[in-house]
Amino acid sequence: MTVLTGRAPTWHTHSPAAFWRERLRPFRTRRLLEVHLLVLTLCAAVAVSALLISYRQTQQAAQALASREAPAVQGLAATRLAVLRADWEAGFLVKADLADVAGSGETYRAQLSAADQGLSRIADRTDQDLGTVNGLLASYSSSITLGMATYRDQPLMRQQKLAEAHSLLTRDPVGLAPRLDQLQRNQLRHAEDTATMGWVQRSGWWLAELALAALALTLLSALFVLRDRCGRDWNPYLIAAFALTVLLAIVPLLTASSAQDDLDSVRADLRRITDISRQDYSSGVEPAQAQRTVTEQSEEVRRELADDTWTGRVYQGTLIGGLLAVVLPAVGLGLRLDNDYWRRR
């Protein structure tokens, strides 16, 4: 009994409650509650604003990547591979003496058509000027068609037109392939910038989490003051606000982190697609396999970017929860101040 009696005063003297009670002792109760109300309102407003803005930026990055950036990167890769395959197919037909066989040129013509359609589809998804590339593609298509079809009975003219088409395709730095390569580098860099969380957004998340931590601590302090100074039971508004604050600190952050992981995965896939399309296919290696790989990788990117409804629901929940996090503390402390102090003026 002696030991237990000796320990109890020590705990009551050095407990967190005793420490905080001592810190608040010089201040009047009414002033304490009014300061808590002001701090709660400011912390909630800052936390909710930073949280919504940061979360919305992640959403907008995913939407921009799905609607513009990823299709543009994929379209440029597909266009480059289609042109390279058309050139490969035409060269193979000439080397195998199959250029004059009926129906033998369907593949390279189909690839040229696919390249033209690819550029048309991405025209409204990129800010880059595609006029020069479109002109080069038209010139290349004209030269290779003349060499393969029009001058089939004139070997020298055929050779000259095919050489002209190959020069239009490969001449560095003004050929079709080098210009497509530059467009791909620029578009990939733009897509990676869109998918990457910048320092401003990271700062927003840090600000939101710090403000939510301050909000939670202030709520605990307000509950302590109400019980210690006013002899009141636990305020249900403040308890609900505290639980909501904990949820706001965890759920949006985890959701945004998961969404950012998806964006990082998409960024890596887009780089892989671009690297595959920029390989050297002039050594006789058929680019058809690269086309299949790029198509499969593009489908994977579309699947990763398609399912974003859950992030929208979390954003709506964060918006509602944020409004409640602002209102509940104000109501809880406002009612208590009104009943105990403000009506007695």
C-alpha cells in the first residue's frame, strides 16, 4: 500500500494532463475556448484547402495523361513503327523480286495508311507542330509508291525513287524518322512531367498533413479544457471532428499515393514504348514484332488509366468530410461558448 500511494502523486504530477493543465493555468476559460475556436477554424480551413488542391492535382494529372499525353506518345510510336515497317516491307519485296507480284504491296500500303491516320489522330492531343512531319510523310509515300508501282518496268527509275524514299526517311536531321524521334522525345518529356509529382504538390501534401495534425491536437486540447475547466462530458461534435480528422489524414493520402504509383507505372510504360519504337530496324530485323509489343504495352497503359472512378469518389468524400471538419468544431465550441458566456453579456 505504501508503494502504490507513493506512485500515484508522481503520475498525477508528471502526467500529460498535468503538464497541459499547468501550461493553461494563467489563461481564463472563456479566452481559452475562444482561442481554441479560432485555431480550429484556421487549421481546418488550411488543411482542407491544401488537401483538396493537392488531391485535385493528382486527379488532373491522371486525366491529362489518359486523354492527351499517353495517346500522343503511343500514337507517335505507332506512326514511327508503321513507317519503318512500310520501308522494310518495300525493301524486302524488292530484294526478293516480289515487287511485281499481284497483291504483294498491300502490307506496306496499309502501313503507310496507318502512319497517316496515326498522325491525324494525335494532332489534337499534342501542342507540337506536325506540319513538317505530315509533309515528309506525304513525300515519302509518293516516292515509294512511284518506285514500287509506277516504275516497275524501269529498274533505274525504280532504284532512284526507292533511294529517294529511303533518304526522305532516314536523312539526319531532316528526315522523317529523325523528326519523329525528336517529336517523341519532346512528347515523352511532357508526359513524364505531367505524371511526376512536383515539389509544389508535395509541399501541398505536407502542409495538409501538418495542418491536420495541428487540428487533431487542438481538438484534444479543446476536449481537455471542456472537461477540466467546465466539468462537461465529452463533446460529441469535437469527438466526431477528431475522428473525421484522422480519416482525412489517412484515406486521401493513401488514395493519392496509390494513384501516383499508377502514374509512375504508366510513365515507365510510356518510356518503354518510346524506346522500342526508336530502336534501329535498318539491319534487317522486322519491326512487326515491335509493333505487337507496343500494341500490348499500350493496352496495358489504357487499362491502368481507365479505372479512376474510385479516385473521384474519394475526392467527393474528402470534400464532404472537409466541410464537416470545418463546421463540427465551430458548432461544438460555438454552442458551448454561447451557452456559458456569450448569452451572459
